[in-house]
Amino acid sequence: MRVEGRAGWGVSRPWPLAVRFVAEESTGSFLVRWAAANGRTLGDLLEDLGEGGQPPADPGSAEVYLSRPALAWLAAMTGRAVPVLRRALPGLRGPLLLPGEDARWHCPWTPAAGVLVRACPCCAGARGAADAWVLARDPWRVCLRHRRWTDGARARDPGWYDLRAVPEAVAAWRGLERLERRFGPTGVALVADAFAVAGWWWRRVPQARVWADRERRVGAGPGAVRTAALVMAPEVYAVARLLLRHERARGLTDHGGAGAGAELLAAAWVSAGPLGLSAAVAQQPVAEWLARHHRTLPPVPGERVPGRGGGMHRSAPVRAVAHERDDPRACLDDRTCLPWCWGDLRTRV
């Protein structure tokens, strides 16, 4: 039952049944699950939280954003403190809250930050959720604990892919995460560029034998853009390591001229060898990368990166001017310095 409150909205008492949080779950997904557990609809719940527009048709179609007063009502209805809700649900954090002192909610066509993807079914099931959606940086999400790969596709058959059949892809995803974690924004930029390079290759030979074999093992369709990031992960990691080695060498010495570029181009062709690409084709995106990474930013005084033994050393990769204005919240496609979007089949690469 709704009663008048400070902002004109609210409920007389908390709803009786609680649901457990799923890590990084979208607010919309949580609200749908919580309403269903109490025999209600999302529309019923949003009506109690304040004014808004049309509720989303399903939790994977839109995120729900709340104003501070609406968040306060949600805390009262769930019996959970506001800080607890904000820690659990990324859509309730900081600047993502709606401005103003009126209790209201909003469901934009696309999330204000992140991408809605399906949660790992094993992680969600462990929290009592048959289906849940999370906010991810990229249009896919890899659970290394359960070896599951999910994305934002609405189809439930399959709603996810089992990576246990492609251990080389699992190892690559672990390596990419480690690279990002160890080298921070520079590492993320190199991973973004590596995806762009490998994606350029994929657009040339989407049904290369090595990729077709991985698709077959995970049960994906041949040459499908949906699972391209999954099947080309080992090549992405190989390229990322090459780019990192090149940039770290430039950070340590003046080893950044034509000779270093030639070494990188040769190594890139070796990485692309199993794809059946000629040297000229395989090296083209790497040559473009070298041109865009020619200018670098001044090193940060005393900059160090973590060493393998927990100590610190100075072999930080240089950071290119091309990445000076990278948005730390952006997906990899938006953080690469390369000018193509390999995953958009409507565009030329």
C-alpha cells in the first residue's frame, strides 16, 4: 500500500521477502527479481518509488535509475541501508543518481554507463536467481571462476557459452585481465588496441580454421559476430603482449625507431600465421597502430608498475598521445586509438 511521504511517495511497510544480490547487477534486474519474489510486477514497484515513464519490458532491455528520494524509499521497502544498496547495485552510485528532490525513476533506451549483459548462470544460481542481468564494461562478460561467457543477447538458447571446451581462450582471458590489472589505464588501452587489430583480422577471415574450430567446440555458429570476441581471445592476448613489449621497450630505452617497428610487424605476422593471412594483410592494422602511437606522453616522475614478486620496477609502458583522453568508463571499442569498429558489420574495416 502506498502512503504519502516527504516526497509524496512511499510504502507503509517493507515488502516481506528479500532476494540476494548478484555481483554488479543492474538495478532493473534486481527490482524485477525482488518484485516477482513478492508476487508483484515491476510496474507495481516503480509506482511505489515515484514518478516515471514506461517501465522496461524485461530486465535486459533497460536500466532503471532513481533519484535520491526514490532510493531512500527503496531502502525503506527492502529494509536495507542506502550504502548497502549502492555498494551492491552500480546503477545507484554517484553521478548515476537522478538529480532533484522529487521521488522519481527513469528508464533510458541505453544505460548511462556500462552495457547490460546476462549474469553468469552459475553465479546467479548460487544467489537464488534463475536469471539476472549485470552492468559490464563491454558487450560481453567472462566468468573465469565458472568458465562461462555471456553477452547481451536476449535469446536464451544459448544464453551463455561454456568455455571449458576452449582452455586456450580461458587462459587468454586470464592473461588479458592480468594485463589490465597490472598496467592500469595503459594496459586497458593496449587491450583495446589488441582487440581492434585482431578484429581487423577477423573481418578478413571470420571463418579461419582456428576460429571455426573454437566455434565448433563451444557450439557457436560459424563466423558469428556475437562470439567473435570469444573465439579470437588467444590472438587478442598474443597481440596485446606484443604491443606491451614494444611500449615497455620504448619506456626503458630509445628503442622506438624503425627497427623496433619492423620487429613488431614481423612478430604480428607470426601471431596471425594460423589464420592464413599474408604478411601484407596481417601487418596492415599493426602499421596503423605504430603510426598512431608514434607520439608519446611525458613519463610520470617516478612512475613504477608492480613487479612479479610484489616489488616495484620502472619498466612501465609508455603511454601514447592517442590515448590521452580515454574515458576510463568506456568500453574497449571506444578506447582503441584505431579508427574502425570491427564488430559493426555495417561499417567497412
